[in-house]
Amino acid sequence: MGTASIHEGVRRMRFSSLLDRTEAKELTQAAASELLGINVRTFQRWADRFEAEGDDGLVDLRMGRRSPRRAPEEELERMLGLFRDKYADFTVKHFHEQLQKRHGYVLGYTVTKLALHAAGLVRKAPKRSAHRKKRPRRPLPGMLLHQDGSRHPWIEGLPAMDLIVTMDDATSEIYSMLLVEEEGTASTFQALGEVIGEHGLFCALYTDRGSHYFYTPKAGEKVSKTQQTQVGRALSHLGIEHIAAYSPQARGRSERMFGTLQGRLPKDLRLAGIKTVEAANAWLKAHYMAEHNAAFAIKAEQQGTAFVADRHEAWREALCVIEERTVANDNTVAWSGRRLQLPQSRLRPHFVKAVVRVHEYPDGTVSMFLGPHRLARFAADGQQISPDAPQPGSVLGAVKDKPLRARKRASLTAPARAAVEIARVGAEKRASSRTKKPTKRTNPAAVSVA
């Protein structure tokens, strides 16, 4: 006997007993209806049918009748076959999306899940325990961004590597995704540069307490508020608040997002035939992020945005490793095991013993600065980049609208301009009014005596 038949028999017995008690005035129809889990009108209809037909009046007329909306058996069998042959390691939701995208499947998610459960191909998810209340989202995009990394074998056949994701708190929209061998300062700068370059400056960044994010004097204790890492210095320079998370639960949105990505992304990379990190990063930007955001991003609580355009592109010179170096006697600077030769400059004959500022960008290129002046640029291999090549963050940007003569003069410091003026003494012909010697005035008394 099926479960429905058992329930039908119990229903009849309970109704008969409760009907007798209502007729004996022991219960009201409202109380009897509540015990049966039905409304009063349904109880009255059942009573009328029982009086007219007896027990036969309580038979559920729907039993044994096939639903006209029942899913076709052939389509369900095709779906089960595809799951066994190609998608056995997919979640039900991910599997259902691929069926619709690749196999012209039209049945709904619920019927698909129930069929997989009935066939024993997917286990039912355990009932979740009560969870503490989630932190409210920020109302506008750009108010708070999450950045985190997850180590996982993302690409089939390659060892585990880190996936760096930058996500908005208000919408869960992913702004940047990139695969790197190991998470660190360079990957953080690259990801932040992608976000700011496309969307603008934001208000706050929420991260874990990794050593490239924060300096922690004692393990497990609070981060230092005075000693900054390169990332902390860059965020402070751009006016972005840096918030440290002190538990995995505090980063709940990032943790749940990575749970989804670990279940989906490796399979999607496999289906797309991706085998290298370079191809994966290009595919993530061109295809995957948009699909992920369409499926999982939500609408912000309020309209508008908290992003602010960085019109002067200050982020280019902030999101990099910056350190000071003293120029050696041979006019070179030591950096990352290499000697970078400074070229000739109009600023001064040489830079020996001068303290210069070295900027190393996420792409490995290096720039050398003396105050606001860029002295030289070098490729990742140490070769100097031609000064005629485009230079992001050019120091002459502030005077680019002035005439050429003014720009040349503005590029020199005051001591350098004085040195140039001294060097020019006697080298140029002066105006006639300035070259004549003043005439000695004759004493009139002396003339008269003569």
C-alpha cells in the first residue's frame, strides 16, 4: 500500500471520530477543522459527502489520476543519462543551467532535482542548523568591496593556485577575477587597478589579515594601526579605508562565494577547453564574470553609486611597490638583484648619493623618481624604456597646457635653473642697451679750471 493510501485511511478514521464529537456537541466545527488541518468550509463539505455517500464520499477523487502537467518520461530519462555520462560531479543547479544552455532542456529545476533524488544520483542536502543573523549589506555599490583569495586546483591538470576575487558588498557583483601562482602584493595591486580603472575609487576594502594586507605585531592579535604594508600605504594614499576581518565568519559573503566558485568554475573551465593560466584569465574577463554576475548578483538597496572617478589617475602611481634607494657612485640604483643605470638628465650632472624613489608596478616595470620628476623607466628585465614611449603618470601632466618653453623651464628645479643661468653667462650676446658701459660724468668745475 502506498503512502497516499495510508494517509487516506487515516484521514477517514480521524474525520469520522471528529464528526461524531461535533454532533455530540463536544467540539465545534472550527476546532475539529483545526485538528484535521483544514478550514471549516472543507469540513462542512466532507460532512455533507459523508452523510450522502458514507465512507465512499471521503475518497480522494484525484488518487490514481495522472497529472496532465507531469514531465515526459522520455525527457527525464535523457536528463538522467546526461547526468550519469557527463555531469556526475555537478551540483543540481549548475547541471540544470548547463542542460538549458547546451542541450535544449525545458523542464524546471525542481522536477529535475526530484528526479535525480528519486534515481539515487544526488543525495538530499542535510537540513541546515540555525544561522546567526547576517550583517546588512551596504546600500550603494562602491561603499564596501571584499577582496580575498582561494587556493584550489582550478584548472584540470595544473597544480593548485590562488584565485583573487574582488566583489561588491551591496550587490555581490564580481569586479575582478585573476588566477596567480601565489597571492601577494602584486596580485592585490593588479586586481585593485582593474576595479579602479573601470569603476573608479571606492570607499572601503574588507580583507583578511594576510601579511601583504596588514602588519600584525603578534600572531592572532590586532593589526598595527601605525605600521603599514605596501597595500596599506597605497589605500591610505587613495583615501580608501582598509578594514581587517578577524574571523572566517566575518567574511561570510566571500566564503560562500568561493564555495560556489569551487563547485562551478573548474567544470566550466574544463567544458571551455582551458588549459593555461593565461587563457583562463582572458576567459574569466571576457565570458565568465558576466555570466556569474547575471546568475548571482542582486540589486542594490538604493539607486546610484558611491564610486568616484579618478580623473588624474592617481591610482597608477599609488598601486605599486614604492621604496627609497641611494644612488651609487656609478650612477646606478640596486633593485631586485639588478643594477639600473640612470640616464643623463637636465636636472643635474649626476645623481650620486641622491635618494631616489623606486616604483615597481604590477606588470614588473620600474620607474625612478627624484621628487616629482621621473628620471627613467625600465622594463621587467632591467632594460631602459625609451623616454619617447608613452609614460603613464607623466610628471609634466600638471603643466601640459603651457607653451613648450614654459614646460621645459618648469621641468627644472630652482637650483638647476640657477646653474643653467650661470652656465649661460657670456655665451649669448646681450642687448645693446645692456652692453654699453655707463659714461663717466665730467666734473663741471674741473672743466672751467682747465
